Amino acid sequence: MSSFADENNLAIRVMAMPADTNAAGDIFGGWLMSQVDIAGSIIARRHAQGRTVTVAVDSFQFKKPVFVGDVISCYATITRIGKSSITVHVKAFAERHGKTYEHIQVTEADLTYVAVDEQRKPRQIPKD
């Protein structure tokens, strides 16, 4: 497991279930994309101290498949902060249980979020 994936960067952990499969019986890529987006948005919202919206998926790489029963851990790190936007890098790892225990990276993505106010208009991100 990469040093990127430490408990300080853990955003979410979820198990892939049979309902998350596509017609071929594999975990649907869109399900994994939504988990990555949720993880990134949690970190962005926390830093922005309020609501954020996803405005771009700048990159998304599927590295390995995800299987039913895998526990997916998404780790997120802020890579850029603008006036109202935040870019977050997310890596997802699968914990596989079988004959041998594996913990492998399955996905990597960069997403951009914008902080918004009650009227859903961009707002400035508070300075730390």
C-alpha cells in the first residue's frame, strides 16, 4: 500500500455489494466513480467550511477491477486551492479476502469542486 494511503487521508470506506454490479456481474465503474466523488467532496466540503459542488473530473484511471465483497477505501488529498475552487486527488484501494489477503490500488482520480453559497453561487473559500 502506498504511503499516500494513511488513516489521516481516509475519506470513506465501503463494501462492494451484488447490487453494485453491471450486466456482466462485475462492479460497475460508475459505482466506483461515485465513491471517489463522495470521498473528494467530503474533503473539499470540510476545507471550504460549507457546501461544494463537483465541477470537473480532471482525470480518472481504473487500474484494477473491483469485485463483490471488496472493501474499498478512498484516500483524498487536496492538491490545489483557488479563490472558490478546490482540486482533490483521490486514490481508491481494494481489500480483497480470499486465499490470500490483498490490499491493492484500483483507481486514481483528480476532481475539482467549487464552494457555493445558499443560492448555489460560487463563494470564496475561507483562509485558514
